[in-house]
Amino acid sequence: MLGSVDWVLLFATGFLLFIGQMTLQHQGNDYADKQAGFLVAGVLAALIFWRIPYTTWTHKIVLPVIYFINIALLIAVMLKGHSAMGAQRWLAIGPITIQPSEIAKLVVIFTLSAWLAYKPVRQFRDCFFAIAIIVIPAVLVFKQPDLGTSLTFGAVYFGMLFWSGAGLMDLLVLASPVLSLVLNAVNLNWWYAYLAGLGGLLILFWRRRTWPLWLRLMMVTGVVMLNMGMGEARPHLWGVLKEYQQKRLTSFVNPYADPRGSGYHILQSLIAIGSGGVIGAGLGKGNQSQGAFIPERHTDFIFAVVGEELGFRITAAIVFAYFLICMRAVMIAYQARENPAGSLMAIGIMCMFLFHVFLNIGMTIGIMPVAGVPLPFLSYGGTALITDLVSIGLLLSIRTAHPKTKQKDDWW
């Protein structure tokens, strides 16, 4: 059992849990005590998922059952879920309150792993078959509303498609309509430049070796026209988002335009991180965090609290710890490459972590929109923490099933 342990992975995870627990200790409301209980449950769950073969979750009988149970939970949230801060995301099952959208991320990874192992991407049309897997849970989560988790499904989908054989241009084509919507809303000049650049890139590089020139020109024209249509329809499609979601997606470009409204979160976070300097003000001594100027300082903006109270040296170590976790996940995926389902599962978990870290830290430093995703292992939240630790257990399970061999894996 100990021989299959990835000590680097466990050390990085333990470091993040320690920093998160220390930070929550000074945020009041017994967050640290409650999180400690979630941590115990999460560690036990990780041990269970480590010792159960990961192939159990992609079995042709087990997988449909857990997929439809998760869909049922997401529907139950819409019907009888608990609301907080304008969102209905929590479901009470007896004495336990869970957040099914967090569980849905792992279920989607299981389902995509099984499907892409069965039907890897060889042609561009193969990319569309897997979309059906994420559409239903993504729509149900979006309706809660939970924009951040909905975007996580997309990040996992794109990462696993790439690992399964899709090209970068394929992914750009799939993501381009959403990019058109955002850029059209932010700045029309940026949008025009994007359309021109998109067409040029696709003509030069998209499926150059498999499609003749006439077919590529026809397909590129269709993609550019679709993007133009999405941009022109943006005033109507944009209305699907709630007003606060629209502002969150655009305010990060210039938070000073509305410093007391949509830009408030980002500006307070920037002030906190900047005031922390290299060594920080000390735990429980941050003016912004202890003065409650940072909104959601125990969940979405906990990185700003760490930056203010522990300084740049600890935030840099946190980023490095996440880098280690993601790199070990990629290495485990490479190690399991002879079993596509296990390899894809590891990549899906890596994409989930990477997207959460990039979006969460990015929004605290003003380079990404405020989308409301937790920072893995640091943010307060029971279901999120247990899901993160189960993901570590799954990575260890994949590594256990596919031990490293010197002949094949000497490069790492």
C-alpha cells in the first residue's frame, strides 16, 4: 500500500490543507472547527476511493447508475434545495447538507473517461458526441445559478478532448462562440480583431493535413459566420445571464468603473494582496480581512486573505503546491496511458484543479472575472473539500493500478 503512495502529491495536498486550516482559524464563525470535521470525512473518503479500483466508477453497470443519481440530485436541488446569497445549490438529506454540483464534477469526469476511452477523437465530428454528457448537468447547475461550476464542466471537457486526440484548433472552434459573446460585450474593437485573427488561424492550421483546401475554406467561413452571428445576437443571448453575472464577466476589465458595485470584490482583493507585501501582516492581523472589507473571505476570496496575512512568500508556495499536484496528475495520466479510461480520468481531475486555481486566483488579482469557484483545499465548504480529497484518492488509485516502470517512465 505504501509503495503506491505519491509522496509529492500528498505533501503538496497536506501543505494546502494546513494553510487553509490556519487561515480559517482567524476568520470567525467557527469555520476552522467545521472545516476540521469535513477534513476528517474527506480523508476517510480519499482512503476509500484509493483502495477501490478506479475502474469501478467507469463500469458499464455502475456508471449509468451514479450518473442518473447525480442528475436526480441536481433536479432535487431545483425543487427543494436551500438558498443562500441568491443561489439554490444545497440539498438537505437527513442531517447532512450536500452540494450536488460539486459531486457532478467527478461524475462528469467518470462519464467522459468511459466514453472517450470507447470512442476517442479521430475526426472533428467526434468532439460533438461527448457534449451530450455534459449538457444536462451543466444546464441544471447553471440554473441554480452556479456559473463557476458550469464553466468547470467546459474546462474538463476541453482538457479531456485534447488528451483523447483533439487538436488545439478543434478546441478553439468549439470555444469560439462563447469567446465572441464575451468580447462583443467587453469591447467591439477587440471582437473585430478576434474575428479576423480566428479566420486566419483556422485557415493556416485547422485540420490542414486531413482536409483539402476547399473544405477548410468552407468550414472556416462557417465558423466565422457563426461567431459573427453569436456576437450580433449577444444582446438577446446575454439576457440569459442574470444581471450580476453579466457584470461579473465584464467588470474585471475595468473594476474602477464601478468601484462600489461590480468592481468592489476585485478592488478590495487587490488592496489586501498588495498590502500584505512579502511577509504579510500576520495571521488575524489583516486590515482588509479582519475589517470584513473582503467579501466571502472564507470561501471565494480566501487567497486574498492569505496574501494579506501571510504575504507573497506563502502565496507563491501555494501556487507551487498546485503546480506539483497538476504535474503529478499529468504524470499519473501518462503512466496509465495503456488504459485510456484511467489516463483520461487523471487528466480530467487535473483540469478541474487547474481551472479552479486559475479562475479563483485570477479573479483575486483582477485578471479573470468573478465566477464564484472555491480554491481547492483552502476554501471553506464541506462538499467541495471532500470532493477534492476524493480526487486525490482517485489519482492514487490510478497510480496503484499502473505502477511506474523504469524502462518506460525514466523521463520523470
